[in-house]
Amino acid sequence: MTDSGAGDGRMQIPSAELDSLSGIERRALLFADWLNASALHSVSHWINTRIHRRWIQWLAVSRRLHTIGLQRLIETPHDRGVLIASNHRSFFDQFIIACTIYQATRRWPRFYFPVRSEFFYDHPVGVFLNTIVTCATMFPPVFRARGKRGVTRAGLDFLAAELRSPDTLVGIHPEGTRGKGPDPYELLAAEPGFGKVVLQARPVVVPVFIHGLSNDVCREISSNIAGRNPVIVVFGDPVDLSEFDDEDPRLLRNQVKAGRRVLAEVAQLAAQEKELRQQLTG
């Protein structure tokens, strides 16, 4: 995994950047990269969409999941990859969004959900869970340490390259981290890295707002058994980003503006979610 041979479905990372990682981070990254690019990927996709998706839904949301606008996603153009841009309140947001999508369609044979490297790439238990529960589709990792940001940039470039294919679906939280404030409808600022991927790849960007999940697995299972605490997922229309057609994707100001534009669409979906939640909870 070096900076040569671009276009082979692998992350292209200069050796010096790869050397910045710890031993377990490097091995976990190399393994996830190999698994996603190998012939086993089709097997992983089958496991994720036919097995993992079913038990996650059955345990966590089968009795309380409500969706709005999913057909908007299914009817997106087939000429480019699709980027799902959602708010972020729970560790489980992308799990449920992915399950919802792949219950309705298996249109995208390749999907990636980048995740912070902490735990899933630097701890044996995290590496194990990423492999067993998602078949390493929580990839590529995002490293926060300054000395490892070159690997993060390589991951963003990888996602941008993959999104040029109509076979690819990527789920990213524009905010970069979870919103922890008291108001679940308040969004954080978008990270420039998100805008960079959007402007480099020019995918179909579908905004999503999700609400109703906590960070406690046991609580989610018990809520589902009782049929309480609705989980609502709202899919919006693809974001019109034509205003950036003549803008340089390398400029930070354009990356920030693109992120804000997408988050504004996510924020508008919150009103639909709030209205349905009021109807469900009375």
C-alpha cells in the first residue's frame, strides 16, 4: 500500500505516512484495506446485507423504525456514486441508516462508512468488532493526531476516487463528531474534509436526518422490545451543488461552503422528523 498504482481499489498511502501509525493501527488498516479490495468483498457484502442487516434491525429497531423519503434515495441517478450525509447523535446512526437502505435495495455493491480510528483501529476488541459486525466496512479510519493526518488525507482521496463509480455508496457525518448538546436538532459545523470529498468526487449527495437512538446497546434493545422511543430516519432530495461547478475543490473556503450547504439541507429534514415524532408520541 504505497503511493503507486492508483486506481486498483486500494488506499494509496506514502510509506512515510504509513510509518506514522502504531503497529496495531497499521495492521488493522492494511487488513481492512485488503478485505475491501479483495475478491472476498462480494462475500462481505452478502453477509452485511443478508445477515448483519437482519439481526441488527430485529434487535434494535424492528418495532419502532419509521422512515420518510427513502424512495428519494432509491431513485437517485445511476451515473455516479452516492454519498449519504447525515447528522450524528449516536454511535449507531450509520448502522441503522445502512440497514434501512439495504432492506429496500442492494443497488450498491460497494459501501464504506469512515470511522474515527480510536477503538476500531487501535484496540484489539475494536478491530475484532469492525471485522465481525461490519466486515471492515467502517473504513477508512480517520486519525485525529496531527502526525497521522497524512493517512486521513489518503483516506479522503480514496473515498473521492471510489465515489466516482456508480457502484459505490458512502456514509459520512459532515459534523465529524457526535453532537452532545441538549438539543438533538442542533447541528455542529461541517468538517472541511467532508467538503473536500464532495467537491473532488461530485457524487450524488443525499441528506439524511436520524433521531431516536442512544449510545446504550441494552437500552436500544429494551426500547425495541417495548416498542417505545421511535427511531425516525428522513431522507431528503439530492443536494443541488451546481454553484460549486466552477470552484476549486482544493480551497478550504470552498470545502467549508460545500459542507455548510449540505448541512443546511440536513437541518431542513429535522422539521419533518419533529412533526412525525409529535404525531407518534402524542
